[in-house]
Amino acid sequence: MLQFGIIRQSDLLYVSLLQFFLSFISITIKLIMKKLFFFFLFLFSFSAPIGAVTTTPFLEEYLDSTVSAQATPSAVPTVEIKEKITEPKSEEVKGKLAAVLDEQNLKPLSFDNFLKHFVRYAVDKGVPANTIVLILLLPLIGALVGLLQYFVGLSGFSTFMPAMIAVTFLATGIAGGLILFGVILIATLFSGKILRRFRLYYWPRRSITLMIVSLIAFIVLALSPSLGLLDLTQISIFPILFLILLAEEFTRVQVGKSKKSAVSLTIGTLVVSILGASLMSWEYLQKLVLLNPEISFLVVLVLNIFIGRYGGWRLSEYQRFKSLLKRRTS
């Protein structure tokens, strides 16, 4: 009778392995869902416009009156709207890239030009050429992150964050994006410091912080045309969300590690994003990637393999141990 009350060691081992397997699957699914969420959010933010808003008769009357009021001359300074590559309906940019594709003599389908045919097929089906260029340039930003990490010693928030912020800077402009991020970061830190005194739970506190940040971002966007300095009125909601996400990462690292680490990672992310935005706005590089996607992917692959096999010193390590190296050589 006692043998039924005794648990064998093999059963305990089986149960522990089963628990480990289930926990591993759960963690893996959570990570995959998180990555997919940010990937699709990033992908669709610049590939499709925001859906049309259904208006009521009262709203239509108000909009008609607003348009007629704006038609009269006023002394309010206006900002010249420039076409951006991040806008799917940017006719100027899309026309230039489409003209580049039309000038290309496409050879019959083979293993070395199948991506060219796929790009041409996507453009013919209505996919904006500038959106395709942005997608093809994203691997280059990832390689830039690894290059600066292992050769210079400049770290940032993973790989996806600099890529998202780089596209954000393309939409807002580097100066406008930095100013908007500074405003969002100051609002996040200020509201967090105030709400800490009320001893609220974490999620309600973060929700109130998001409300304050949204209000301040709205005020900045509303006042930007009157200031006449930055064109922030033509951007969508997604660049603002990416900047809020970067400020959230700053707060998370500051609480989890230290303020010094948060500042260092944020500066690294911004530097990589600025360099990435500069590369992605280079018209020659846009045409090169659009006309030769196979070569661009191959170059990025070889570059990543070279970076991954590098075992030398970083530039920051040379600066850090400069005095020690001089002693050894002397």
C-alpha cells in the first residue's frame, strides 16, 4: 500500500522536464509575438495611409466653415511642405523612383535578378516605390548598428529601435525629430517624478504619463505652424509613437540599471539613427538599392559576416587603454 504514496525520482524528473518545456514554449511565444507586433507596426506605419474618418453632418459643416475661413489671407506664417520618402503618396519621390525603374532594362527572369522582377511586379500592383526602398534599406541600418557596436563601441537599444528612429527622422527631419524627442523625454521624466509622490501602481502611473506626453506632443504639433521653424504637422502618428517608445526605453533602463546607462544607450541610439537617416535619404543609395536589390542584400550579408568574425579592439577601447598601450610600446 505504501508504494502508491511514494513518488519515484523518474516521475519527478519527468514532471520537472515537462514544466521546463512548457515555460520555455511560453517565453518563446511571448518574445515572438512581441517582435512580430513591432515589426508589423513598423512595416504598416509607412506602407499604408491611415484609414478615412467617417464624418457626421455637423463635423462636415464645421470642416467646411474651417476651410472657407482658412481660404482668406492671414498673417500666420506657413511652412513649405516638402515631399518625404516615408509618405506612401508622395508623388514627387514616387515619380522619381518609378522613372528610375522605367529606365532599367530588365533581363529575363533568372536566379540573379528575381528580386528585380519582384520589385517591378510589386510596383505594377500599386505598392509605392518609396516604401519598397525603405524596406530594402532596413538591413543596411542593422549592419550599421553592428558596425558601430563592434568597431567603435557605440551601443544602442537593440537593432530595431535605431531602424525605427531612423525612419522617424526621415519623416520629421533630424532637427524636428530631436526636438520632438527632447520634449517627449522631458515630459516623461517630469510626469514620472511627479506621479511617484502619489504612490500609484505601475500601470496606472504609466497610463497617466502617456496621457501627459500625448497632450504635450499635441500642443507642440499645434504650435509648430505658428512658430514657422519646423514642419511637424505633416507627420503621422507612428513617428510620434516610436519616439515615445524610445523615451519609454530610457525610463526602463534608468529604473533597471542606472541613469548613466540610459543616457549612454539613448545617445548611441540617436547617433546610429541620425547616420541611418542620412544614408536612407541619400538619393544615389536609394536608386542603387531599388535597381539592384540582390547586390544590396549580398553586400549587407557579407558585411555582417565580416563584423561577426571581427575579433580586434574597438575604437573606444583604444581611447580607454591608450596610456597602457603607450607603456607597453615604450
